[in-house]
Amino acid sequence: MFILQDVKFKNILVIDELEIPAHKISCIIGPSGAGKSTLLRLINNLISVDQGQVLYREKNVEEINPINLRREVMMLPQKPVTFSGTVRDNLEIGFELTEREVPKESIMKQILNRVQLDKDLAFQAKKLSGGEKQRLSLARILLLKPEVLLLDEPSSALDEETEKLIIEEVVRYVRENNKTSLMITHSKRVAETYGDKIIMLNSGKVIDEVEN
């Protein structure tokens, strides 16, 4: 689905070639400063390569309208993004921005249950804890049903038990809907348990790729 060819970005990444397969869960692991988050941002065209190219479905991401790209390829950053207003407002805003029909209340409640966020739709988002905001951000993305989920430490603000639940929900979404996910995780255990492909980065280079 994605192919990186002869990619260089500042002194952060140097990747000769890397493929992210479609309909699979790929996990990126590596030490802090290895370039993991930078790789995700290149794939979503939030930043541009200094050299080489990033292909999405055989087309250079820089030649794709950024809005259209990000409707299909959505990223959950390490620090969750929440908007002013209620939980409902935060779930609806994605549909307003993409000019799509807002889902029914029952569907919104269902997605909150899936990410283990036990809050009323009228609850003010600013009162949520860090972990709850992260789950709300994930719920908003899952509700939009993207083709590709880019997850930057999706459970970094969660306790171990909730982390397992959240990761398993992401995995279930990808498997049930034949989608694609590229996930950065701090946990080698998570990568080995859920990843179809494990990519190991160090000092901006791919040092190993393992098919699980």
C-alpha cells in the first residue's frame, strides 16, 4: 500500500526502500529518536521528504490532494487532539470537516463502548483525563472508517489493562473491515502479539523487518 524509495529527511531518516503492506497491521519499534514519528508524518504528507518519494497506491503522496489523502489515511498522534464542546461535538466534527452525514446517536454510543470510554455524549471534553481524551480521539477516527490508521503510541496515556483493550479494538477494526494500520508502539510485546509485520528503526534507518 505504501512504498518508500530512497527517502531522506534531514538527519533524521535515511530509508533505501520500505513497503507497508495493505490489509495488514505493521508495527514500528525502536528507541526514542529513531525517527518513528517522522516516518508516520511523511506517510501522511504532514512533512515532505528532502529526497526520494513516498508512494500510496503507486502514487506519490505529494501529488495527492492533502485533504483527500487524509480522508483515507488518518493519524492518531501521541498527544490526543480534542475540540471544545461535548463528547458528541468531538465525534461529529470529523463528519462536518469531511462533509459527510453525521452518524446516529446509537452508533456514536457504540463506538464509545468499543474504546471503553464510559461518558455521556453531553459530557464536556475538557473534563476528560489524558487517557480518556486519547480514547475519544481514537473513537472519532474509528467512526470515520478510514482506509489506513496511523497510530503514534495509541495507548501511551493508558494503564496496561486499558492499553490491551484499546489495541485489541484497533486490531479488530482492521481485521473485520479489511483495513490497514501502521502503529508505533513502545512495546515489543504488543508488536509481536498483534503485528503482521514488525519494522525496527534505529538512528533513522530500518535495521530489520520481520513478517509475523
